[in-house]
Amino acid sequence: MTRAPDKVGGVMTRGVVTVAPEDAVRTALRRMLDHDIGAVVVAEGDRAVGVFTERDLSRRILDDTALLDRPVREVMSSPVITTDPEAEVVDVFEVMNSRAIRRLPVVERGALVGIVTERDLLRWVGQVARE
């Protein structure tokens, strides 16, 4: 049996789905639907600047009829909280739990390299439980 990784780099999801801050909310929503995910990272080049989530959408949609055409930067969650691939999984678990964050972009030397999600952490917990 393999041992569960200790570092975020071993549990994160690579190939992060992103949008640019100037993209319309409808673009972000389309990417989320196309990839069956609950959030996209808002990035300028390879730098994470925010996260746009289902919650960001649902909290505003009834009060803002033009929401789908607004730039993501106006409705994203920011400043973005990030971690790095060498962070201990247990520490990231605590940050996400204490701040009620479901997704945490993983940044290495300023560049977005992955994302750690609740689903990633659940898989990790399953591995730890089997050890």
C-alpha cells in the first residue's frame, strides 16, 4: 500500500481551469459547466488573482440582471488565498476548514501550478485512513 502524500503537490489537481479578470461572468460559468467544476481561478497570465465560484454567482444573480455580462473581476473572491506545493496537507486542510474555503490555488514562485479542492482532500483522508 502506498503512503498518503504529506505535501500539497502530491494531492493537488493540475491543469487548473482559469478565466481572465476581463472575461464575462458567462464565460466563467460556461467553463465551470463544461468541466463540471464549481469554480475557476481568475488569472492574469500565470498569476492567480482571484477565484470565481458557484457561491459568487448565486449570491448576486437575483439582484443583478446584467451579472452574466459583467467582468469576472467585479464579482470574483479576492484577494486570493493560495498555498504552495511544498505546504503540508494537514496545514492546508486547517486553512481551508477554518476559513470555509473549498478550493485553494497552488502557486509556485508566483505562478499558478494547481489547485487543491475539497475532493482532493477527501481522497487524501481516504488514503490516510487506509494506512
